[in-house]
Amino acid sequence: MKKLVATCLLSFLIIDSYAQNWQTKADVPVNLAFPVVVSLNGNIHVLAGGGPGGASKLHLRYKPSTNKWDTLAPVPFLAQQPAGAVVGGKIHYCGGGYPNSGTRLDKHFVYDPDSAKWFQDTKLPVAIAIHKAVEYDNKLYVMSGQPDKALFEYYDPNSQSWVQKSALPDQNFWYGAITSNSKGIFRFGGGGFGAPTAAAHAYNKTSDQWVSIPSLPVALHAASAVALNDSLIFITGGYSAGTTYNKSYIYHIRKQLYYPTNVMPFGTNYHSLVLVDDCIYSVGGDNSSVTGAETSHIMLCNPQYKWAVGIKESKPDKIYTISQSFGKLKLEFKPGTKTNDIILELTDLKGRKLSINNEINGILWEQNFNNNANTLYLLTIKYQGLTYYEKILPF
């Protein structure tokens, strides 16, 4: 029988610093300012925006399987700072400013990947530019921009109609980090280059109201965000007070807390984040002190996010039960489990392996877990070729 030894997690030794970090992928072929960037069918699509000679009609696609870019049917109209999102398996692309006069557009087209063609759809009610768009509730939500910074509306593909909703809570959604999941739409920061804000809000469709949530740890203009699932949102980059940030945070929706995670290899803003499978991609961006920032393309495939994006391990029923209470983390293994074959590992959201007690007393493993730290952990249980993941949240 193995002897039980307790260790306080607050005194963990970091064994493998930054074990998982950002990886460089094939650069975006052309420097495009403010393109629409979306994930569709396991690939990344980069659509138009401003090119070297003004607005572009380029439609680029990146295939993670080959690490290569190709070119698809060009976007049907020229526009600087358009917006778009994937709804119902199709790319919606709308609005923007006509080059180079700045005339706002009300155009709205849809790309069908099955036919590889663009189709005209119902025009925007108001011509708009510098706006944001996300998919939510199987609809295309469009918000902010010029001329109405508080505009909030959605397009329903079923009825092919636009519906105006309650005004945005402030006029700082320009260049905010905006994303969505099945729980709602979330906004972090924004406010403009000269006056960034740390404010954050979530949209409640039942009440048609935006609700304040805890502010960002720092005010950020032109950061980017992507929802990992219905619980966690990844936020990174941005600009504030003369600094272009490389910091990243995980926002836990239920606990309303921000957790520091993998920093980017360089600071950037005006970039786009998308999720493909269990990997986060950052496409493009801006940083005058970093050569190639505009066409940069990096990827973060962190195993700590596997549970976050809902990946299911191929395995039979768990060989254990897990509990957390009164400052203690406990695993109780099923009778008959060969505990000598079990390997336990604990990592934080930066992929750093932490020193823990690996001693199992009969079928019981316990660890003091007085976790007052502002972070999340991933517990990995390896047993006879099987791997189990457990997220460990603060008490």
C-alpha cells in the first residue's frame, strides 16, 4: 500500500514552463486591413477588406491539414471594414465603406461553400461601416459602426428579414473584442485608439438587454476574442496607453473571472481570432515595431483547452470518481484498478506542468487544494493507454 503524502498546491514547483505555446503557420499571402475572418468546415476564410491598393475582393482560404492558402470566388463588392460571420454553414458578408471615398454600403451577400458561389441577400436596413457581426441563435447579429455607434440588429435567414433590437449600452463597441456562443453575445473593451475601455457586457436575448459583466483586467482597444465553448472565452492582444499587448486571458462565464493564459509571441491589435477544432488561430493584426505583423498567422493548440472545447476522449466509463471540497481534491478509483499503473499530471492554462503528490493510498488519492490563485488547472489521469482530463476550478 502506497503512503499518502499531502502537498499544498499554492507552493507548486513549475516543472515545464510554457510547454505549450503559439506556433507559426503559413503567413497570410496579402496584407489585408480589417478583413472578415471566419472558420467554416474546418478551414479559415479571409475575406477582402483593405488591400495595398484600396479595398480588395480577395477571398482566401487556409487549410490546416496542408498549412497552405488558396483563392476562392472573390467577394462580390469592394468594401473597406466590412463585417461578416458564418450562419447555417454559409458566410454572410455585409456593409463597409466604398473605396476610397468612405461611402457606406448596405450590400449583403452570402457565400455557399457547396456551390462555391456568392448570392445576393436582403440589404442592410441602414448603410453601415466599421461594424461587427457574429452568429447567435442561428441569426446574423450586426452591431455598432458608422453612422450609428449604438445600432444593434439581426438578420434571420429563414424570414430573410432584418429586426432592430435595443440599442447598445454605450458607444464603445467599435473595435471591441466581440464573440458569441449558445449562451449569448459577449463584448470586451473597445472604445477607440485614444480612449480604450475595460468595460465588458453580455447580451440577454430574453430581456433584449445588455448586462454589465466584470471589466477586463486592463482597458483594451482592438483586442480579439473567441468562445471556446459555452463556459470559456479566450481574449488576447489589444492596445492601451502606448502599449500593444501580447497578454491573453480566459474568461470564465459562470464564475465571472479572468485567468491569465498563454501570452502571444508579440503584441498585436486589429487581429482576428478563430477556433478550428481544438486550436485557436490569430490571423493578421498590427504592430509597427514587429516586421510582418500584418500578415502574421499563429496557432495555439494547448491540451489544456481540450476539455474547454468539448473534445471527448476515446475511452470506456471513468475508472474513478472525482470531488472537490473543503480545500481538498480527491480521486477514488474503482476496486480492481491497478493503481501502480496510474500516472497523474497537473498543468495550468499556460501548459506548465506542476509538481504534485503521485502517491495513492489503496484506491484513494487526495491532494490539499487551497486554491486561492486566479487560475484554472487541468488534471490528467493516464491508465493503461487511456487518458482522462478533468478541469479543476478555484473553490
